[in-house]
Amino acid sequence: MEAGLRSPNHRGMQRAILVCLGALLFLCAQAPEPPLDASTVIATLAQRNAAVKHFTFDVDAHIALLTFPWIRFELKGHGVYTRGSEYMVHFDNVPWFGKAYDTMDMSALDPANWRNLYTMDVGDQEGDTTVLVMHDVKRSRLRDARATIDPTKGLQEILWTYDYGGHVKLKIDQGPVEGHYFPDTEEAEIVMPAYRAMAWAKFSNYQVVTDESNAQ
């Protein structure tokens, strides 16, 4: 009689074990693929604009110092990119105290150059978004750089952190131009031991030359 009373509970336990086993097998089947390595991420990113040979653009930038002397000013300039060569911005109206920075090298924002600048590892991956953790190949004060990459739009954010306590965070809003993605707006946060600043930039008037346009 006691065995008969225990039988339904025994069958219920078996069913519960089978349900749990089935759920486990389902979860295993749905497990995400292993994260991409850094080389694959860079190769995929580079493929987005692989056909772009050259482009020019205009830029309108606003800079605000958030510490003394609390200066605010606007810069207007133009930039040029040539595959395998330059990526520069030249400002036409730099104030007297910033004349040494009227031309800025943008090559550190081109993922095609990162292999020469950094060692790289995948730090995090959420959905299609990947964060690369990069370290300077040369001895420097850079602790690390973290680049957040969207597979369609490309570089979304890069954070440079320095061992003396400063950092620069650059957020990039990419927009489509002739079937490719280029920076539309950028916002920079600069925090250093002696000062803090913010900068905003709007990019426009892209003129793009691709391998396909040359062939026409």
C-alpha cells in the first residue's frame, strides 16, 4: 500500500527530471557562439569601407573649457582622408593660444591603423556590439584604450585612459553617405588632472571617391 502511495510522486519526479533535462539540452543548443577574436573584428570593420579610396569633408567644432579660464570657442575646418596615407583635419580660425594645433592627425580613429598602434583583445561582446581593449605597442602613459564597435555603423565610442588619472572619451554618431558610414557628429569629454573640457563636432559635405566610382 505504501509503495502504491509513493508511485505517483515517483512518476512526477521522473517527469520533472525529464523536463529539466529537456530545458538544459535546449539551452545548450541555443548557447551563443564563442566571441570573435580581435583580428576578426578589425577585419570585419575594415571591410565596411574597403572600397573607399579618398574622401573630403567639412567640420564645425565647439570647444568649452570647464575649468579656469572657462574659454569657449568655435572652429571651422576641412578634412581629407586617403587610403593608406593621410587622415587629417585642418582648422582655419584657431585662436592665438592654439596655433600649434591648427592641423590634427586623425589616424588614431582609423581602425585600419590600429594593428600598428596597439595590441588588441576582445574585452566584451553583447549581441553584435564588441568592445576591443587595446594597449599601446610603444611605451607611453596610456593605460588602455577601449573601442566600442557596431558591425554596421562601425566605431561608436573610444575611451583612452592614462596612468596619471586622465581620460578622453569620444562618442561618434555615424551616418550613411553614398552607401558607407562616416562620422556625422562627435562628442569628446577630456578629463585631465589640471583641467576638464568638452568638445562637439559636426561633419558635413562629404565628397567620396571609391574604387567603383573610378571604374566608371
